[in-house]
Amino acid sequence: MIKNFFRGGEPSNPPEPPTEPEPPTEPEPLTQISFASNDIVCELKTGENNPRNSEGDFAFLPDGRILFAYSKYRSGAGNDHDPCDIAGMISSDGGKTFTALPELLASSSEHDTLNIMSVSLEVLKDGTVCLFYLVKNSDGSLESSYVMRKSSPDTLSFGEPVDVIPNIPGDYYVVNNCRTQQLSDGRIMVAASRHPIVKINGVNQMNHVGDDVVYISDKNVTSFSKCSGLIALDDTK
């Protein structure tokens, strides 16, 4: 039996040499899911007590979910200064479907005003989610401020607001949605357009010629300060 199995001291049917185990297959990142160019993954329809949905931003949370925040108007005709809050939606499948969050991310009533809008999102290196938005005075002054609030990615319950751009008498600030930028050192930069408020026929109006200004945070993103200098266009052109 032994002689039949071995030939010349080697097995007649030598076993295959061991092979290296295949490395585990990494799941495809959620950001790589592709869609047809005309795919509509969610439609935010307007209706009674919701005349407009607009100005949104996306953020990838540490667990792979996608957060979408947007301006949700609750009454009026949906004009820029009509009553508005910040609502949110979440996707757990890479953006194929979105589900509305049961609670608002931020309410204008928390600021004792009627309108908050133009939201931006940033996720810090430790996973903290930062929510930025414009707060408009409802007293007819047109003055506004820009704030940041923080939350853990698990609760999406945002804490007390921190002034990024304080309410400065005589100034109206425009910071459109998706206008924040996290730098390589962790600081966050906010670009804004400052418009002087002028009174015409007894009514405050925004001068549509604005100056570009930049505010930047400290490395811990706990406070913001205005950078020196500004960019201004010749208002005669």
C-alpha cells in the first residue's frame, strides 16, 4: 500500500501547495453608489402650511448614513422672509431613499423670530455634526445673524447656538446654503456677503451691492472671528 502511494519518495498525487487566503472584500463605500442622471430619489412636495422647500446641504455621518438638511417654509407665499424652519431627512442606503426625521433640526421659535434658513452642514473629525444657518430678525429691521449648533451623530439633537456672525445693526448678511468649508487643520471657514441696510421712503431695504467677508473658527470650532480685509466691487458697474 505504501509503495503504491509513493513513487521515488514523493507522493504520486502531491497535494496542491497552500494558497494565501483571499483578503476580505471591503464593502463598496456608500459614496460610490451610482444613479442614472435623471433619477429622483426624493421629492419634497409643497402643500398646505408648507409653501416652499429649498436651500439644502448634505453630510455623510460616521456610520455611513447621509443627512440632508433644508429650509422648510411653514406659511405665507414662500418668500425669502416668510416663516421658515430647518428640517432634515436621513438615508441609510447611500442616498437611494430618504426618510423625513420626526423632529425639526432647528426651529425659528428657538430664536424668538419667524425665519431661519440657508443651512450648511459640516462633520468634524471626531464625528460631531455642525449645523449652520441664517437667523433673520422679524422686527422689520432686516438685520440678521449666522449661527452654528452642534450634535452627536447619534442623536441629531442640536445644542445651544454659537454666533458665527453676530447681529450687527445696519447690516444684512447673505450666506447661501452649503457655504461652509472645513480646512485641513480642522478650522471652519464661512464666506458671507455683507449688505448695508438703507432706509427708503421709511422702509428698511437691503443695498444689493455687497462686500465679501470671511469668518473663521478656532481649531476646536468653539468660536469664530472675522478675518481682516474684504472684497468689494465697484458699485458703479
